Amino acid sequence: MEERAPSGGRSPRAARAGGPAPRPVRLREVSAERAPRLPTGIGELDRVLGGGLVPGSLVLLGGSPGIGKSTLTNMALGNLAAAGRATLYVSGEESAAQIRLRAERLGAAALEVPVLAETDLDAVLATLQAERPEACVIDSVQTLHSAALESAPGTVAQVREVATRITEVAKRQDTAVLLVGHVTKEGALAGPRTLEHLVDCVLQFEGERERTYRTVRALKNRFGSTNDVGVFEMREGGLVEVLDASARFVGEATQAPGSVVLAAMEGSRPLLVEVQALVSQSELVPPRRVCNGIDRNRLALVLAVLGRHAGIGLGTSDVFVNVVGGVRIDEPGADLAVALAVASAARGVATDPSPLACFGEIGLTGELRSVAHPDRRAQEAAKFGLAAVVSPARARTLREAVQTALSSGQRAQRAA
Ligand code: TYD
Ligand code: MG
């Protein structure tokens, strides 16, 4: 069903037909100047990018509607404009007036950004070439469309064509381009995913729209690591970097039965987050398993091991698990936190001490397995007053970990 991109001049083979074969060059002799980066002035974003935008590169920023993509990119361009850089904000989604209203909330710098409300690709390319900005935002890649293709905007062929033609111009004139792309909750929409191989860097903006915290992480980065995560909070005046995320999450932790603190690694940075669980008698067969912020399959595994190897059967209970603050945790180290939160909820006793920090992967035979960076996780926990960490270093099995975590609460219960 795919259309062929009509862009001319992209067939070097035809031009060289019959000529001498090109010679490869030894890597040592290849000149590779490192152009200075363009810092966006948003520390968390710059860190995830690997130090700022790279001139001539393409960054794809994906995220669901309302997460804050337009806000983040407008803020970034505002900072760049304030630093004397030539910028351009292209919007195919909102009118210039709408963008202005947002920019008013973001402050003076954001209002200095030149804006073009346009959906026609050729018009956008013409402006790009005329203005030669150092940094440009296309919001969003799905709304632009090339008249050369018949398909509707947002289709795979259109999105590819838009990205390819913009890349050509960007590389030629050293413009750093931030392509905004919508991703639906299911990640379904034609678009961003099909562009991943075309761009230099793929950033994912995640979080729940209704919640405060959002994270930006790199899924791919030709110019930096994919380990870093930026944490933001949406406030009245735009996105604010959350530099003390651990302190906040620990401070807000409830200390009630069903709550534990996970010492997680978000890329190269340790992060303490609260994991909560609720266990209640079910009316349904099969009972409900609802989770937010962790993988469903992982929850199923943890519940199975709890039942089989730690004596906590949940076959007739609904289980709800939530990572507080809208944070998504995608690492095996979260297993133990999920298990202990559920165990604590099922038994109705708070952990001892509470809040209790923990981390570790759970194996199918009930053993605890070590995970990356145990020292940094433990240090982060200690830094925020959670010295007694339950980890694979302290408990060999899930059963032991449950006993350690819930011991004094159970003693109290027995005494009562
Ligand atoms: P937006 O950046 O438009 O999201 P996206 O481009 O990803 O669709 O903004 C998302 C939400 O953020 C919007 O519902 C309004 C809210 N918001 C604030 O709470 N404070 C602000 O300062 C701004 C600009 C937006
Ligand atoms: Mg938007």
C-alpha cells in the first residue's frame, strides 16, 4: 500500500552509471568536526539529549496528546532565542494565536520565537530555506503534508516523506530539527515509530496527562546515551524540572499497609518512587489485576511467585498496583517492590520500617536476583533516610524478603 516518495535527486546510482567506482576512505582519515551543541537551557532535556541539540540533526519527540510536547519545544526554542540563536516554530496543529496564548504562560523568552502556522510541506521547506534557523520545531510531523503524495496527512507515506525532505534541508543548512510526533496510548498511530530509523534521536515523553510528573527518555540517541531520564512537572507556567524527585516521592509516601519505596534506576540516575498496592476480595472470576506504571505481565509473574513460593495466595483477590506520581518503571528491579507492596496489602500490615526501600528481580523459583547498580540504589535510599534496604544482598528469596519487610508488623498483630 506504500507510495513511493517522489523526492528527486536521491538516486546517486543513476548519476554515476558507467563512471569509476567511488573509493572508500579509512575512518582515521575521515574529517569529523564536532560542531558545538545548542543547549536548550532546559537542564533535564539537555541531559537526555546528551548536552543539547546537535546542529543538522533530527530529534523525534513522541508522546500522547496533552503530555506537553508543544510546551516543552516552545520553551526550548524560547531559551535558544533568548541566547541569540535563530529559531523557528512551525505548527500545523494550532493557529499562531493559539500558540501565542500558550507562550504567554511560558514567559517572555517564549514570545520571541518566530512562528509559522502551516501544513503544506513545500511552504514549510521554503521558509526553512529562507530563514535558515539554527533550531526548528515541527509540531507535528503528522499534520504536515506533501502535495506530491495523494495520501492523507499522518499516513505512513506522508510522515516519511515529510521527515525525509526536512532531513535533507536540515543537514544541508545545519539546522537542528525537533520533530514532534503524536503517539496514541496504544502506540498505534502511523507515524513516529516508522521514523525511528530516519532520525538521529528518539525521545519519548511519558506520563499521565492528569498527573503531575512526566518523564522524557531517549529510546535512541546517536549523539548520547539512552540511559538518561528527565523528570518534569506541569505547572501553571509550563514544565518545571524536578531535580529532587526522590525527595518528593519519599516525602509523599504514605507509610500505610500496601506502600513501599522502590529504589529504581532511571537510566544512570537512581530514583526513589512509591509503589502502592491494594488487595481486596474479588467478586469476579478471574479476579482483577490492574496496574499503573508497571508491566502487566510482570505483575502476573510476581503474583504467581508470591502464591507459589511465599505463601501469599491471591487467586480470589483483586489486585491493584500503582506507581505513584505517574512514573513508569520498566526494569526488573521493580519486582520486589511490587511483591512487597502486594504482600503488605494482603496481610494488612505496614512494612517495618515504613517507608521501606527495596529493589530486586524475582526469579521463577522464588529467588531474588541481583540487578544493576545496587550501590547507587542503596546510597540514594540512605540519602533520604531509608537506611534499611531490602535487596538481594539482604534476602536470598522472596519468602525471606517478605519476612524481613513485614516482621515487626506481624509480631504486633500476633501480640494484639
Ligand atoms: P501541550 O504542550 O499543548 O501538550 P501537547 O503538545 O503534548 O499535546 O500542553 C499540555 C497540557 O498542559 C495542556 O492541557 C495545558 C497544560 N499546561 C499547563 O498546565 N501549564 C502551562 O503552562 C501550559 C503551557 C500548559
Ligand atoms: Mg501540541
